Amino acid sequence: MTLSLALHLFEDFFWSAIDATGFALLFNVPRKALLTCALLGGIGHLTRTITHEFIPLDLAFATLIGSTIIGFGGHLFAKPLKTPHTVLSVPGVIPMIPGTFAYRAMIGFLRFSQSTSATGSSPILVDATSFAVRTILILSAIAVGIVIPNLLIFRKRPVI
């Protein structure tokens, strides 16, 4: 592994951890859980980056893997920290929210609504729709990734 690659991965981890910590503070997460939120956010985003850039997987599928790791980590640390797992998981997935795609979709739809030419605005609509679909897929992957640990391991079984 080259130094520039290691620096890129460390930078990805570091800024994602800072982002997760900032949102944890915004959501009034207890102080004892801030480091865990930072670690989960950094590890989850780093996993997404590695699986997207180096394997390479689609961004939505890489996001699903990263958010699933965050979901399992939230469950793993919830009991020792005596806090609900969502308190740890939600700030951890915030760095993976596709803000750029959502922004480009909204700008594209605004440009399409303001265009006067029906034929010239078709590529604008296609691009905007593409960004909107990618945004929805990534957000869905985040939601499913947080829920997967509940469905696989930690669900309550009905008493018969």
C-alpha cells in the first residue's frame, strides 16, 4: 500500500468520524457514546469507500455494506454503553447521506421546470431523474443496513 493511498483512507476515516461526532453532538448523544459514534462513522464510511473504489461495487451496494457494519456495531456497543443502538447507529450513517446527488437532482428538476424548449430539456430531465434515483437507492441502502441486524440476530421471536 502506497503512502498516498494510506493517507487517502486515513483522511476518509478521520473526516467521517468528525462528521459523525458532530451529528452525535447535534442529537444530544451522551458523552460516553461520542467516541463510539465517531468510530462507527469512520469505519462505516471507510468500508463504503474501500468497497466502492477498490472492489469496485456500486455506490448503493457499498453503502449497504457500510451501514450494515454500523448497524452491527451499534448493537455491539449498545449494551456496554447502556444506550439504545439507534443512538449509536444513526450518527454513524450520517456521513453516507448522498447530499450531492440530491442537490444535483433538485437543480436538474428546477432547470427542467424553467426550460422553454421541449426537445432541449430532455437530457436535463434524464440527468435529474438519474440523480434522484441514485439518491433514493443510497438512502434506502442506509435504512436497510441499519435494520439488517434487527432482522437477522436481534429480533424478538414470538412465543408460541
